[in-house]
Amino acid sequence: MAENEVTTIENNVVVTLEYSLEVEGQQIDAGPIQFLHGHGNIIPGLEKEVEGMAIGEEKSVLVKAEDAYGSYDPDLEITIPLSSFPEDFNIELGRPMRLQDGEGHIFTGVAMAISDETVTMNLNHPLAGKDLLFKTKVTSLRPATDLEIEQGRLASACSGCSSGDCSDC
């Protein structure tokens, strides 16, 4: 075995995982995902359950809401004055919208109700309060580069920036 060959998922390994995601019996997402293991780049419950898997190994993982996107928090349903939105801002009920607060923080909210003076927004993650069923298969593993380990994410991944090109993340 070569010195840098990786055989199982462990910290500082770049993982390529084929997956499908089911919520309440409905598949809502599927495809490959690549992440740096051990750095919180995927939800905690899934990261914990795939540790130790080998290339070609398949596993179904049920991640409880508290180990995924957390419990649904009714306190994250807030009312915002309509005047807080720019005049040309299109508010659509039930549609996720990227918003920015007065301090420049970007977040996502879903309008639940609109009146002449206010908008009731839900700031919970859309999967908050839901258990997630992942069907996974490990398709490749490789050692992370020093830069990836230092940054805690893949060099090509953009995590948490609001810029379109991610060069300044």
C-alpha cells in the first residue's frame, strides 16, 4: 500500500460520497458530495455515521433532527416591518429569500404572511425539525492537502461567503 493511500474515512480525508436524501418518505436530493471529513463540512449526524467507511461501502443513515438542522424553533418566526424591505424587493409567500440584516449578515427566510405593514418570516432551516434518511456509498477517498486542512474545507469549496466567485472567502 502506498504511503499516502487512504482506505477508510477518518479526519483530514477528502471523501466523495454518492447519496440520496429522503425526508418523510420523499426523495428530496441526490448526487455526489465531496467534503473534508472531521471539519463540520456536512451535518454532524451524517459525518459521525460515515466515519470508518471504506471505498465501495454502502450504508443507510437515519439522522435525527437534532443531529441535522436542529429542532424547529417557533421563536424564529418573526414579524418585520414591510418598510424594512427595499421598494423593488419581490416578496413571495413560501419561497426562500436571501436577506441581509442591518449589520450585513446574510441569511435565508421564508415569507409566511404579508400584510399592508408587516411580513411574517420563518428563519428556520427548511429541514429543521425533520429526520433525514441518507442512502450513501463511498466512491473515493484521498488525503487532504495541507491547505485544505488549514482552511478546514476543500480548496475548491465555498462555505459561507456571500460573494459570487468565492475568491475572497
